Amino acid sequence: MTERKDRRTPCVVSLDIGTQGAKAAALTRDGGILAEAFVSSKLIRGAGGLVEQRPDDLLGDAVSAIAQCVAALPPGSEASAVALSGQMAGTMGVGSDGEAVTPYDSWLDTRCEAYFDAIKSLGESAVIAETGCPVTYAHGPKTLWWKHERPETYARIAKFVVPTAYVAGRLTGAGADGAYIDTTHLHFSGFADTAAGRWSDGLLSALGVEAEKMPRIVEPWERIGGLTARMAEACGLPAGTPVLAGCGDTAASTLGAGIVRPGMLFDVAGTASVLACCVDDFRPDTEHKTLITARSVVPGLWAPLAYINGGGQCIAWFRDQLRQDGAGPNFDELNRGAASMAPGADGLFFVPHFGGRVCPNNPLLRGAWIGLNWSHDKYGMYRSILESIAYEYQFYLGIVASSLPGARFDEVRVVGGGAKGALFNQIKADVLGIPYAPLRHADTGHLGNLLVAGYALGWHDDFAAEADRLIGTFGRFEPNPEAHRAYEAPKRAYPRLLEGLTELQRAVRGEARP
């Protein structure tokens, strides 16, 4: 008899470097999850809008999540590659050795707001036409903040990088020469000709930023290097295991949701509340200055999107205010109570912009409830938070629809923590008048990373066909015609309410109307 050889199960180790923590999962070629792990992250908050993460924490959490995931793998599993995704709008600086010289300047950090006008002075519509992104809390203003507010630190920065590139560089031992940004982050960079996929000499020169501080631009499936012996030991993987460039977390989630054809809609109901679409050409929103036009992982496709900075965080914040020492209502109780109310929450509106509005940019807006009466309780207040996010989505969808005349939207695919809430899905379906379809895989970011890795490894050569094979929905929330009609008046009133609050905030601050 011949000795039977041990059969190995190839898998991809997916790592998502998120705001709340680092998530790792090992996936088979068919999307099955062999093991997963989560390590929570620590955000440092301070005066003036500061929100940072320590680089050592960023890397340490990532390595710990990978190690815990790998330790839980069944016997015979073999990692073929490490694929990354991560937070997109924040940035950090590294020195020539690839080591961090700044903290991670989070996408939630608003200190860079003072530099918006410097970019807008170039002509905001012209900037949007080139970058695809309205001026917001992203790499461009953040880079200017470091240049002018921390000039000594800025001088030590060899390259500005995003979290995926920083972690990949440390895992593979790459220095600044190996630093990169992948194409799905370009719109947030503030200095790119996004349609052409290159740095804009004109924007860099006009804003006084040295071109050499920008990293090279790569595709998400490019192999950055192999795990160093030290990092391999820490992760529990073989030295030399390929590490891929990866993509932004929204790009990974969108791909993993199967948004691979023009006209498809996608809702990421997470810390940020994101509504994205798919189109087949570059259509920057120069008119409304609201939509962010990002590259899809899939060549030739684009993903116009808009988001509420911390929209989902408002929901968790409200629950936390009601809890003391672990006691108090959970989401199930809040959903049951809110579901008993009629659409519109008895005239109560909520404004989810605790840190200012991002899409379109309006730093004057802040969180608020408007329309409270004696009958409102915690359930009405909670329902108004859910409805406010749906009203924002209605505003975004109107802009998307105006850029796609005659387009028909058959469903919105939804993922994230908010996708687990039946009431939230139903409210959004009722407001938008479009069915909501939660996906079978709750964490589509890992599936997106698997699709990127599969392309790099030669497991497939067609993103759309492979996505169709792997991805499916379960359940469907059809719009209720009566509720949809009931929402017509409040969703029309919502934008006017935001305009009025903006004027109120301007008066409180003593600012002149532009």
C-alpha cells in the first residue's frame, strides 16, 4: 500500500483594520469561515476634535487578531495569502524605515477643518472633478494640518500612508520605498487625478505638498511582500506568506456584497452609515458636492457613495445613555418599543451629525432632536434616530437617481451591525420605497478580501462571476405602501430642517451668512 498524503485546505487570512477593532478570518475558496477573531481597538479622543490611534496599537491589534484566528484553524489548513482592508479617510506618516512618525490621524478626527478653505480656494468643483471627492475630513486637509501645525514632525515624514499600507509594510519589513496606496483610496487622498490613477502635480504644487511624500499607487491584488520571520512567528504563519496590498473597508464590503454591476445599491449599516451605488464611468458630483466617487476594486467600475460620519454610532450612543452599570434596555427592547409607533415618530426629528455633516460638508451642523413633546419617550427618540438615517439616505438616493436617468433600483443590499435589525431595515425600505435585502454573509468585508486574494492567487479571473457564485441574500423587507406615503412629508421636511439648524448654529457662533 502507498502512504496516503495529508490533504491540505488552502485558505485566505482576511484582516479588516476597523475603527472598533481588528477582525481576522480564515476563508476557504468557497467563502466558508474556518476561524475568526476580533481584537478591540482603543481610540484616543481629545480637545479640538482630536481622534487618534497609537501606531503600536494599530499593528499590535492586527497581529493579535491574525494570531488568534490562525491558532483556531482546524488541522490541515494552509494560508495561501494575507488580504487586508481598513479605515479609509484617515492617514499617518512613516519615516524612511517604514516606522510611524505620527499617530494614526483617524477619519473621525476633525482638527483639519481649518484647512478646508485652502483647498476650496482652488475651486471646489474643479477639485471634485479631479479627485472625485468633496473637501472633507480626509487625507488632503489632514496632510495640510500636519504640514502647518506640526512642521517638525512633517519634515520627518517620508510617506503618508493608510492603515492597510502601514500594517502591510510592517508585516513585510518594507521601508518608505515600498509604501503604497491602493486605487480604492485615491479619492480620499486629496491630491490624485483619480480617473487617471495617478498623483496630480497641479494639486500637490498648488497646496505646497511635496510629491515625494506620496506613496506609489498599486492595485488591491498586488503582492507587497512576504511575512518577515519575526512577524510570521507573531502571527503563527510561515515566513514568506504573501501579503497583498488590499483595499479600503468600504471597497471590500461593497465587493463582498456582490455590487459588481451598474445600478446596484448597497447600505453599510456600521459605525458610519454608508449608501453606495455602482456605475461604469467616473461621474464626480460637482453639482451637489455630496457624493464621493470612489474606484471599485473591479476594473472599470466606480462606486459613488455618501455617508453619515458616525451614523451608526449615534444608535449605540443612545442605548449607552440609557444603561447604568450594565443595566438598561438593549436593542431588542428598543426595537420592540419603537416598532409600536407610527411612521414619523409623532413629529420628532433627530439630526445624526454629532461631528458635523460630511456629505455634503457642513461643519456647522451638530446633533439635535427637534419636535419633542410630552408623549415622547425613549422609544420615540430611538425610532427618530433610525428614521433620520433613512432620511439622509433619501437625500443621497435623489442625487444618485439624477445622475442615472431612467435607472431602476430593484433592491438595496445591506450589511453591518444595523443589518441585523428588522425594524431598521423596514424603516429604510419604507422611506426609500425600495426592498431591503440582508446578505447571507453578515461581514462582506471578509468576502471582498477573499475575492481580491482569489484574483491574486489565480483562483478566479472574473470578479462578477465569482461574486455571483459566492454571495446570496436571505430575507427581504418589502416597502409598506402606507408607510411609504406617511414618510413623504417628513422626508421632504428633513433637508429644510437641516438648513434651519445651520442658520441657528451660524447665529450662535456669530458668523456672517456667506
